[in-house]
Amino acid sequence: MRTSHTAIRRRIADEKSRLTDEQLFASPQFAAYLTDIAEGTTSRYRRRSSVRTYWDALPHADIAHTDNRTITVNAGNFLTRSFPTRSLKADSLLGIVGHECGHILFSDFTMLETYHQALSGGRFYPREPEGLSPKQERSLNEIREFLEEKDGAVTKALCDIAHSLVNMMEDVYIEGRMCDAFPGGLKTGILLNGLRFAEEMDSVTEEIEKQHHEVAIVANLLIQYAKTGDINNLDGYKGPYLNTVYECIPYIDDAAYDDDAKARFDAANRMLLLLWPYMESYIRQVREDIKNGTDTAEAELGEQLARTAPLPGRTGRPIPGKKGQHGPGDDEDDRSQLQQVLDYEDGRLELEKTDEIGEDGDGGTSHTSDYAGSGYVSQAAEDMERIMAQLAEEAAYASYEQELSEELQAESERIRYGNAHRGVHVNVNRMSYVDPAYMEAYQKVAPPLLLISRRLQKQVSQILKDYKEGGKLDNLPMGKRISVRNAVRNDGRLFYKLKLPNDRTDIAVAILVDESGSMSSADRITHARSASIILHDFCRGLDIPVAIYGHTEYDGVELYAYAEFDSIDNKDQYRMMDMSARSGNRDGAALRYVAERLMTRPEAIRLLIVISDGQPAADNYYGTEAEADLRGIKKEYSAKGIEMFAAAIGSDKPNIQRIYGDGFLDITNLEKLPVNLGRLVIQKVKNLYAA
């Protein structure tokens, strides 16, 4: 199967246009990109973190969470999906990672745990609030009575609401610290998410119509203010909820940017007293849950409160260092600019979609341009384009490799294997997707093998160079043209000849490796794999077409196409790491298939090298009948111009020699297998090109 670079580029462009948001943002490549950012962010403070992404677009799916080592991001979260362009979505995901990094770096988890344990035990931490307004004093007296009576419903309700208030202020604090420390793409993403988060929240009127708990309505207004520094009240609500919010705002402004976590706990306690009059319906439902052994109230509150990423549940102190300088209003200019971006891009949403594209490829267009009216340029746009190109390239190559596999199988079904293999199915296996584990394994074993390949290449590189460039070969002992200047030498070397340039090599190599179970003995398969890696690199380095196959037998013949003449994804070297000792070996069918593959090559010299440790041993295929089949195949294809050589690496060498005759290679020392096979190819190259 051959294709042009133009066709591949066209296929890559087509694959890129078909990429869905899920394929892009939930890909390992995008996770690796986010991991680089997270590592760069946290490692400067001697803390390491990585990012894992997945896709869940269900309405109440998680946004993100971290265990303080791994940040897990739902790339299909409602917030990110709400952005109209992929650049903004990428910035949103950057902001989510930045938020989680903020918790890792700046949250005091030990003190947070202390606060929640104290409140669960019926007492305020760090102290009971003092200097209160009359309204707060009344609330505190009522709460004291319930706590003294050890009312579990009240304690649970207080803990739930306090947790939301502390989480809200902790988010403001760590995001402010992150915006100070990392004013680039992370800050942009954090602010974008804050604006969109507030926009996606229900209005006060909508919450009232949905009969939300009163305390949830007030808490959501506070969260909206904490995220954006303002309250979006487009429906013009006027009432007690807003009055309570205005009473709470000074506490948020004072405590949310304080480096001392105790300031946030004290502010949460004071706000809890202001929210107490709105907690009746929630406490009543909690009481019912305790009576019935259910958790309806907590689940319902979770659905009614604005969804934020949970605080990591662990102990630990924040990084030491300079104090935060962030304060209320510091980001107003940036928020204003980003709001213009959102307004502009949202207005174009109907014309330019980035949502999922249907299986038939219709239903959407990719849009990656960015609004620049106020100087905004997406920090993640260039990286996203690079990742999209990488994903599209991999998808195009995988598609091509799948087509190649289908073509190889179709070719197998066209071949007549002879009576010895009647009714035997030949299955061709080729990896379309190469797992990174194979790449890692290759990198571990390849360096010394590639050094051997380079040494072998040096022995014939000049011959090949002269062959391709052409020129005059002088001082020859025979020929058709005599050089008068050579007559004075008196050594008989009077002749010369001219060689025209040639832009291609004129030799092709195929290797067939026995993968029978006996190859596990004495590391035979390991040496065969090493030899294959060396010969593959050797041939590729000299522009010699090469194919490498392995074979075994289960219910039929299993062929493994590790390297192919027409492979274009540059991953064949990794595929060879799958070479293994498996089951039986029906050599004749495998040999005929590879010989037929080699027959498709136009090169003048076609070498087929068989690496085997013994004679055939498969169901109804062994002994003299199998040997006769192999000798017939060798004779048939030798007459067609294919030179066969068998490298015998086991104890069954006499039988292999009897089968292959003058093509027998006795490899006594397995360590020398790659060099011996390399020299075989080198000799053929010298004979061909130096003639």
C-alpha cells in the first residue's frame, strides 16, 4: 500500500476538522500539556503534581478534584462546555488546573480540618464570635441553646453551611494568590471561569420559583459576589436576601484575602449567624433525614448550591513564603476585558460551533479564532492547535495503518498456500495504535543496538553514496573503456567506467522470525528481536526497503507485521517490541506469504532472511512432509529471483541446513547474530553497487 505525502497531509487535515471537543480535551496529549503546566507551577515550590483528564457531560458531573498529587479534571464539565470557542474552553481548563494548584500550594488543610471538627463538636473555632450586631447576638443565643441540647440536626446543618462559606472564601484566597504568582494563562482561565460561573447561576427569582432553601439562595448570592466582585441581579429582585448579602460582604472582603486561615473561619462564623434566620427549612429536612436514616437534605442542598470543586480532604500546611498582595477589586480591569470577550464570542455562537460532530462528519465547524478587540489573545490557543495537529496526525496514521492491515489480510487470502496448508487460515496482525509502553521499552534496549547499526552502515555508506551520485570509477582490471593515463601504471588496471546517478536503492530485505514456544529457550527470541531492531535501523538508515514479520500457529497461522515496506508512521521500531515466543510454527505458509510480499518489490536484489531455531512443528505439519514443503517453496521463489537465507540459532541446525541448503547460516554465538546478518546484507550491497 503506497500513498503520497500530499494524500497524508490531506488526511491529517480531514482528521483535524473532525476532532470533537471530547477527543481533544480528554486526550492523553492534552492531559500531558496540562501536566506540564501543573508541574511548572508547583515544582517551583518543591511540590510535584500531575493532571488526569476524562469526559463526563452529565448535568451534575464533577468539575475537578485533587489529592494534592494528582489533579483530576472532567474536561466535559458544564462550565467548560458553556464556552463557545475551543480557545476559551482551553483557557477554562487551564483555569481549573490553576485553581487546584492553588489549593495544593496555598490551602492550610490542617487548620481547615480543625475548624470542621470543632464545629461538628458543637463549638466555634478559633473562638466564639464577639462584638456582634443585635441580629447576630440573637442568632448566637439561639444556636447556643441547640448546641447545649446536642441537637444533631442543627449541628449538621451548621456544618454544611459553614463548609460552603469556608470553601467559598478559600477559593477566593487561593485564586487571588495564583493570579498574583502566575499572571498569564492561569490567571486568564481563573477569571474566565469566575465570570462564566456567575452567569450560569440561577437568578434569585428563579431560585425562589424553584422553592430552593432560603439559606441556599443567600449562599449562592455570596458565592456569586466572591467569584466576580458583584451580584448579577438583572431581574431586579429587592428583598431581605440582598440585605443579608450586603451585611456579609465586608466579612468576605476582609477575610478572603488574608493569609491567616483563622480570619476566614471567624468570618464564616459571623456570616453563619447572619444566615441563621434562613436555615429553618433546611434544619427541618435534616431532622427528617436523621429520623429516617436518609441523606436527602444534604443531597438537595448540594444540587441547589452553586457547584464548585471540593476542597482536598487531607492535612498539611501551605508553602512558606511571602504574603499575598491580592485584594478586592484588583482584577476588575481584567474581568471587564474578559467580559467583552465572552459577550462578543457568545454573540457568534450560532454561526460558529465547536460542539461534537456526528459520526457522518456533519453537524459542526471548527472555530479557533479569538476576539482581539480589546487586546485579548488566548494563552492556550497556540498550544491547542499544536495538540490538535498531533492528534489529527496520529488519527490519520492510525487510519492508514488500519487500511494497510486490511490490505495485508486481503493479500493473504489471495495467496494459494498449497496442499500442505489446505484449510489453514492465515491471519495477519499489525498494530494500528502503538501503546506508549512499547515506545518506553524500545528506548530502554535500543541505544547499544543502534550503535551496532551505525557501525554496519559505515561499511557501505560510501558505496551507496557513490552509487546515488554517480561518477567515474577508475583503475579497473577489466572493462570496455581504456584510460590512456593508466597505461603508465603497468599493473593491468587500464579500464574505467562511468556510472549515472541513481535516486533509489536497488535492494529490498524481508525478515521472517520464528516465534514458536521453543524460542523462549536461551534468550533466542530476545536475540532475534535485537537483530531485527538492528537490521531495521540499518536498512532504514541506508534507504533500503525492509519488512519484518514474526509467525506462530494457534488455530491457524498467525503472522505479525512488525515492519512494512510502505509504513509511514515511523513506529515500526516500537512494534518489534511485541516480538515474543508463542506457540507452534507452520513455517511454509508464513514463508510463502512473506515471499509474496517481497515479490511486489521492484528492486533487483530481494533478500529473505529466516531466523529460526528448528524445523516446523504444527498440527499435521512436521517431519519430512514439512521439510519437503519448505524446500519446494525455496526452490520456487529462488527461480523468481528471491534469495533466501536461514539463520539457524538452535540445536536443530542439521535439519535447517538440509532444508535451505546453500542458504544456511550457522549462528553458533547468538551475540553475533545481528552482525552476521548485517554482514550478509552488506556483502549483497557491495556486490550490487560496487560492480
